[in-house]
Amino acid sequence: MPEFIAANFAWFLASLIILVGVFLYGFADITRLSVGRVWAIGGVCFRDAIRRKVLWVTPLAMLGVVVVSMLQHPVDQPDAIRQTIKFCFFASGLVVTIIALIVAATNLPRDIESRVVFTIVTKPVTRLEIVLGKIVGFARVSAAMLLIMGLFTWGYLHLRAWYLGKQISWTLASPQLDPAQREWLQHFEDEGLLFSQTIYTPVRLAQYSDIQNSSISKLFILGGAQDAIATFVIDRSIIDDPSLAGSTYRLVYRIPYQSAPKLSPLPAGVPEPHPSITTVILNGQADQTLVSPQQLTRAVAGTSDPSAGIARLDLPNPGVDIPTGIMSQLANIGTFTVQMIPSSERYLYEITSDPVALQVITPGPDGQPVVRELLPKAPPLTRGSVGRSGQQLRSAENGVEPLAIFRFLDVQKPRTINGKVPFELKVGVDRSAADTDTGDKTTLEITVADRVKGKHFSEQPVLVNVENRRTAFFTVPAEWIENDDFDVVIKNRSPNSTVGLIPSSVLLVADREPFVINLLKGLGVLWLFSLLVAIIAFFCSTFLSWPIAVVLSLLILLGRWTWMQLDTGSGFGAQVANEFAGNNPGLARVVSGSVDALTSGFNLITSVLPDISPFGIVEQIERGSTIAWSQFLPPLTVLGLFGLPLIALAYVILRNKEVAP
Amino acid sequence: MNRATQLPIIGVLILALLGSSGARMLCLDQRRNLDRARNQVVSSSGDISRLNSFALGLLLGGLRGPMLMVLWTSSENQKTDRELEDFDTKVELIRLLQAEFDGVHLFQIWNKAYNISVQMANLPTKYTTILDAMDYAFSVDRERPDNVSILASIAGLYFDKFGNSAEKGYFSPRLMDETLPVQDRVRVIFPAEKRDLVLRQARLAGAPVYVLSPREVREDISKRYIQVRKPIADNLQARLKDPDITYELREVRTTVNPQSTLRRTEHDSILDSEYRILPKYLEPREGLKPTGDAGDGSQLPYLPRFQPYPYGVSPFALAYNYYKRCQFLQYQRGARHAQLSERVISSRAALSLKKWSEEDWHMARRAEIELFGKPVPTEDAELEQPTQSVSLQYKLAPNPLLNEIIWRYENSARISQAAVEEYQLHLKHYPDDIFVYASHSESSVAQTHLMKADALYLRAMLAEGEEKIALVRQAETEYLSAANEYSRHILRYYLADEDAAGVLPPRVNRADVLDSQKLPDALIPLSMAKLRAKHAASGYQLSNSEDFKELDAYVQRANARLAILAQYR
């Protein structure tokens, strides 16, 4: 199958169904399609739903929201409002989904059962108009419910925000309040509890180490705490090219190193460690190990010169020889990443320029080896050791100061407040000991480096106290962010604590818009979801009785999501066999094979079911993050790829269905 | 179904609902009357406090089970992932939905106080997380009063988390401070360069150590501030008289907003302006007669015995109160803890008193070292030596810190004496425990003498003439008793059998050490000197050298002071 078709297969299939079902099979009905009649049928459907008192469910949902909000146990006022937003959206989503499902699944069977359909089909309306009219009617019911729930949400949230705002003022008036808590609450008193803001996320997070109080501009990484990864792109030619026959392949390191400036003496009898690099070869995305240090060691041990390359190399060294078999595998994959893990916190390793290269060493005609050198496709990315909360940033030790660098790119002029640009910071904190001697708080030092001007604003760093996984707020002078390409540089100022960072740990708050607009956008996404639900339920009801239609609709809606939650990656069969088949290898093979076959089957089935994850926007609203208009595209895509073909199929089925004598 | 058949069914349903409500009310009324006759348990407020549970259950209908499954799984996952937003709400909903299960409550109290608090990075947040665990426990206590398991959990939080954890240096003083009467605060603003001066004087004025972390003034970064109670600020102002230092009054309305469902930020104040327990904590539960003990359902019935509390209520004192309530319910009502044995519950009150007395001892020691301008060691075992040789002639100006030190020494003596009585009560019920708790009891007796002596020594430093001489004599007696009691304790419990013959006089063995007929006081110093030499010769590498050093430090302190006091004979 051509690559373009394979990549857009879903679109082609959806288009084909619509084309054949509606434009070819239903061509006559297309020519007679009247928007007025569709709207009129929709109106009948809407009035029928209202007559069935579906809107009476909304007060119950509101009552549920109020009761659960009263029973919540939030940490503080911002947490309370965030949870209330979640309850409101949960209730709105639940109510509208259930009603859309039931109304859409029961509408046609009821019409047939009560013979109402006789009066419709005997009128000059086409089956296409009936299908579209019903969908429009369901959409109007959902919209009405969301309007009511939206008004309630808006009103209730403002009421809560007003009350909680008063509580914030009350709490801030308490002189006993912990200063860190005061700073946190002061932010919400200034900015309000209901907000929606546009944020920029960094494009990259890197870590380096600095020598404390020095002006050396080299890039170092600290042994035992940081590493570097470099990605190579190769092709089969480096193996298959006849001119390279008999070549050996070697990763060479050009990594100068030096001792940390202020080393504490080692305990008696402990020898000074030697600087070394451990190599791991990962896939192109650097998330899966292809060749581990042990495999490299084993592979190299099998070569004629076992000492030629071992995975852990003392520096300086000739490099790691990669056996031809492994190199051939890597060439098949095309892209691989070399992870360089330096040893010992007593050394700094310089990675300023081309620290690693892949050499292809071919015997020359004169007996002299010919060396061809391949460099990584980009300078290496340096990182901190990864812990539970992300890359770990340590405090200064042995005169070495680790730095985390968040790179922001293409930042349009952000809004300023009193000449300052606001940021948000959320990190994980691990204190190594419950020590009170090092102070009662964890503090980070923040500066900004303007990459366009080449200037680092480090004279007056901003100090921020952070709590584990809780958003902290800080501002930097607007003149630090005059250009659209800059780094936010973070140092950990708290000894005995380690800070966990991920790329989205630092966010730049660029702009604000009224909460109500975000609320409307959120309700809009919910409405699209209810539309999808209604289409699926209506489609199922065209060929099933309504209870079965409801069950099938739920399966279609939740099938893919549920399967994704089970997380059945490769090796799932072996994993299950390991759990259940014990030491019986025959049984294990059967179980493993059966489970793998089932997994493949389910993978295939769920791949054609709709992906409902693009409809999940509640968390964004909770956190006060503006929903971009572009975020409507993925839900619309799901609706287009799945909803429209189902409408076409429903039309085809209904056209062939005898609903009246 | 037509309307004619619907109406009778609806009628029957309403009647059934009313009938079951009536039957329930009758049963509860009957139970309340029975309990009232026995002057125990059941609270009339119980029904109201359970209203949330009923409302939530009603709202969920038959979905209570599935809802709980979701709540448990997601809250435990959140804990593992360390994403704690909404966690408290989920735990609160679990509490309401499983209100009848002690095991659930015990787990969640422990979960919050240990698993969750340890995930917090900063001490103030850890502290408030433990307070939240405490709030959870009190919520359950309101619904299920006089439940030994819950009361023991409350006591355990005060004892283990606030009083005895690695962070006790911050938790305990803060808790004591917050239990003090509601008082206005004063923000003391000073130039950054006067930091050391202000902190030293604030300490002498009686400010607890935990408030002495100056913060930057938002509007003027060259200035710092600390916030202290008004009486301390007044004393500080009188001491400093510096125009560069300003004082801003911050009025306190109440400590905790009773309407708030948010996590609390501080412990309740439990003392009145006379530093006595507030009457509301001593009021019997509705419908019960006052008895002065846990029988009347009052919250803190065992604390008035030790009042006033001029420096706040120790977490160990609060632990003692709740363990005593457990002990009462166990002894008098036959109540049982869901997980701990009766023996354990019975012994905890005595242990709490012992720890309380030791806490006052160590706090006073640290303050004394500060008072004499010496560096304060971090380890408790190193607190004896720095001030042991301070001369009786040392010119001390009376100040609040000195008053606090003397009060804490005297209180420590009083509480360690009470601990001995409490151990005797426990041993009356569980005589087998003599092997475990005899040494506790004996060391408490020795501690009582040492603490009394230390307080008398400081009082003697301040006194003049006849009064000084009288105080010196009393201190001498107490130090001598302390030295002898601690020495006997060492020789009884920290002397290896194989060394006994070389250390003790002929025909005296370890079992005879406590008998003053067999081992007269006069012979003790010689035995101690031999034992000291033995440990020194081994380079303090004997199996019990660590314990010996710690206990011998008390003997050495007493001896050093005796040497000074001997000059006044």
C-alpha cells in the first residue's frame, strides 16, 4: 500500500463510505435534501425529548454537584475551586452523555413501536432527511442541556469563587499564616480564582553543571548525576557498501574531564575512582534500550580482541567497538541514540563540542586503516538522572553547581504585570532526610539567559520556595524576556533536597482571557462529544433493539479507551504466561500464543473504534489553561472520521429497513 | 402500569419509609437511654454528624460499592504517583462512605500522617498534613465517640509524629506555641545587618526557636522581619530600644474558621489567658454527668492535673490525655483496640509522661546552653556537658528565657514523678511487665532529682545571702541523689555480668545494686570510677559503651555541680 494512503487510511475509508453510501446509493435523496425539512424533523425530535422530561435530570445533576462540593475536603481555596470545576464538568458531561445515549438509542425504536414513524415516512421526506433531522434534534437536546448546565456552572463557580475569595482574605489576615502559604494565597487574591491563561511551554529541558563562582564557559556534565544522549542517523550502506567490506565500527569519545574543584576526602581505604563512561544504545526516541552495556560487553568479549571495547570505558580511551552483527541491526533501524553515562560525582566531563562520533574503520589497500567518521545529527542533549519526578536537579556539591535549562522559543510578547513577566513552576521535591538544620523550605534560584543577545541576567536571581508537586508563581523583569528565544536557568539552593523536573515544569503565562470564554469552549467540546454519542447510539438503534443498542454504543465508545488502559504492549502474552503457566513450558507457549493472538485481534478491532481522548479538556479548564481554538480540530476529526460514516451507514440501513407497511 | 395501580404502590412505599424511620428512631432512643443510665458513649450529636454519610449514600443509591472501589484505587494510585490534588477529598468521601469501619479509619489516619506527610518537601506543609490526619481522626471521634482505636490513633499522632519524629525540633515547639491562648502578633522589622542581635534578644525575650527564621520584607529587601506574640514583642522592644527596629501589630481574630472545610493551617488554641485548659475541652458530652475522667466524654479530662501551661501544651501531654482515655475505656468499660493489645494501650500513658518529662529536660538544656552563649549540640546525649561547670557566681539578669528554663526543669521533675506513679498503675494490671518498665521507672526517679537540682542551681544563681545558701543546700542534696540513682541504674542495667566482679564491691552482685544496705552510697563512686576506666580502656568499644556514656554524662554533670556547690559549705 502506498505510504500516503497507509498514513491516511482512515480518511480514505471514511470518505469511501460517505461517497458510496450517500452520494452514490443515496444520490436521489441528496438531490431532494431540504434543510428546512431536516430542521423541522429535528424540532419534532427535540420537542419529543422535552416531552419525555429529559431536562428534569439537570436539577438532579446540579444537586449532586452542590452536595459533593460541600463534602469536598480541599487543601486550600484554589484547590476547592479546581475541584468544583471538575465536579461541574463531570456532572455536565455525565448527564449530557447519558441523555444523548438514551434519547438517540430509543428514539427510532419508539417511533416504530408507537407507529409515529408511519406519519413521517408517508410524508414527502427522504430517509436521509429523517436521519439528519434526528441527529440535529439530538444535537439540539444536548445543546439545551449543556446551556442549562453551563449557566449553572458559571453561576455556581462564581458564587463559590466569591465565597472562597472572602476566605482567602480572611486567611491572609491571620498573622500566624506560614509565609510560603501566604505567598501562594496572595497570588490568588491578586489574580482571582477563576481564570484562563495562555501558556508557553519550553521546547527543551537540558541539564549542565557549572563550576561554582567561576566564569568558565564550557559545558560540563557531572558524573553520577547527569548524562548525555546523541542521536545518529545511518543507513544500510555502511554495512552493505562493498567498499566498506571488513570494516569495524567504533564509538569514540572526545570527552575531556577534570576533578570537581572542592573535593571532600574519601574515607580511609577507599581508592579514588577513575573517570569512565558507560554506553547504552537506545532507539531513536531514546525510550527503549537496544543494546545494553552488558550486551555490548558480551558481544565484544566474543570478538578476537576482548579488550578492544568494553561498555564501561575508563577515560581517555580508544572507544567502544560495536560488533558487526549489532551494527547491522542498528543499520536496519536507521536511527539510534547513544547514551553516555559518566561515572563518579568527583568528576566533571566536558561535552562542549562533538563529544561522540561513530567511526567506520576500513582496512586500506596499503594496510593502513581508512577511517570514516559519522557525527550525531545534532549536538548531544544533556540531562539529569531520571527519578520519580523527572530529571533530578541537585544542589551544589564539591564546588559544582548543576543547572537546569528550560529553552523557550518563538515566544510572542507576553503580557507584563508591573513590568514583570509571570511564570508558573511545578516540581517534585525529594528531601534526602527529615532535617531541620538545612531550613524549613526548598528554594530554587531562577535566572534568564537571552540567547539572541547572548546575555545571562544572573546578577539578581529570583528565589522561589517550592512545595512538592504544587504550582509556585514567580515573575522576572520584562527586560529579561525581550527576545523570543531564551533560557530559564534553575539552580537548587537547598542542600539535601533533590528537585525533579520535566519540560513542562516551567510555564510562561503569556496572556489571560475571561473564564467564561474558556467555559464556553469546554462546553463546546462536550457538545461535540454528545454528538458523537448520539450518532453512534442512533446508528446502533437502526438495526438493534434499544437496550442492545445502548450496550453496543457504550462498547464502541469506550472500547478503544478501555483497551488503551489495559496497556497491552509487546510481550503481553509472555507476561500472562509467566503469571499463569508457571514452570510448564508447553502450557506457557499455548497461553502466550493465545494471549498474543487475542491481543492482536483486539488491537485490530479497537483501531477502528473512535478515540475519545481528544474530548478530555476538563483538566485544562481546571488548571486555568486556555483552550486553544486549534484544540477543536482533534474532536472534529474524530467526529468526521467516525460520525459522518456512521450517519451514512445509518442512512443506508434505514433506507433498506421496512419501518411501515 | 396505570394510575390506579401506581397510587397504592407509592402509598405503601411512603408508609414503609416512614415506618423504618420510626423504628430506627425508637431503637436509637432506647440505646441512648441505656447508655445514659450507664453514663457512657452515644452522643446525641452523632446523628447530625453522620448526616453527610447518609446524604452521600442516598445520593449514590446502589452505587456506593463501585464508587468506593474507584475512590480507593484512584486515591492509592495518586499516592504512589505523588499527585496529591483531590486526594484529601477522595479520602474524605471514603470516610463518609465507610463510616462504620475502624480499619478504614486507622489506615487513613496513618496514611495521611505518615505516607502523605513524608511526601511534602517543607516542614510547615508536613506539619499541616499531620494536622489534617488529626482532623480526620477527630471527625471519626465525633461520629464514634469513645472508640479506643480512634483515640489511640489520636494519641499516637501526638506522640509519634509531633513529639517523637525526626522533625520534632520544628513540630513540637510549633504545636506548643499554637496551643497557647489566642494573642495578637507583632511583626518585628529590622535591617538585615542586625539579624543576629535581634534574634539573640528575641530568644532571650522568650520567642520559640521555630519563629526565628527571618523573612525578607516584600517592599524593602534590605529589611527582614520575624513575627512573635505580643508579650514577647513588648519584652523585645524594652530590651532593644533601637529606632531602626519597628513593630507592626497584627491582630488575631480567631485561630481557626469553624465553617471551613479546607485543610487547617494551625492547631487549635486550648489554653485560656491563665494558661489553663479552656472549659470547652472539659465539658462532659451532652447527656453525660461530669466525672472528671474519661467517663464523662470530655475531650481533655486528664490535663487540668498539670496546669497551668505557660509555654503551651506538649504533644506528649496531649498523647498522655488520649492514652489515659483509652486506658479508662479499657479498664472500666472493657473496650478493646482493633489492632493493639491491652498491655500496649495500658503502658502508653506512662511512656507519654516519661517522654514529656524528657522533652522539657532537653528543651530546657538547649535553652540553658543558649542562655550562656555556647553552641548548642544537635544530639540530646551531648547536652549535659556544656553548662555543667557554669559558676554559681555567673551574673545572670532575669529574663523570660531564664524563667522558661527554670519552669521546664521543675515541670520535668514533676512529670517524671507522675510517670513513676503511672508505671506503677500499669504494673498493677500487668505485673509481668516489671522486667520491661522497672528500668524506666528507676531512671525517672533519678531524673526527678537531677531536674530539681538544676532548677535549684539556677535559682541559687539569682538569689543572694541566706536564700542562696538554702538553695545551694537543697541543690546539693538533689544532685547527690541524682548521681547515686543514675549510678545505681548504670550498675544495675549497663554492667556486663563478666565485669561485675571487678567493678562492684565483694559479695555484691548486679541484683543487689539497688539495695543501699548492700551497696552503700559511699561505695558507689569507686564502682563507677572502675567502670568508667574499663570503658575508657576499651576506647568505648564495649557493647553497652554508648548507653554508659549517655547515662554517665548525667552522673558527671551532677558531680561537677556538686564540686562547685561544695565551695559554699
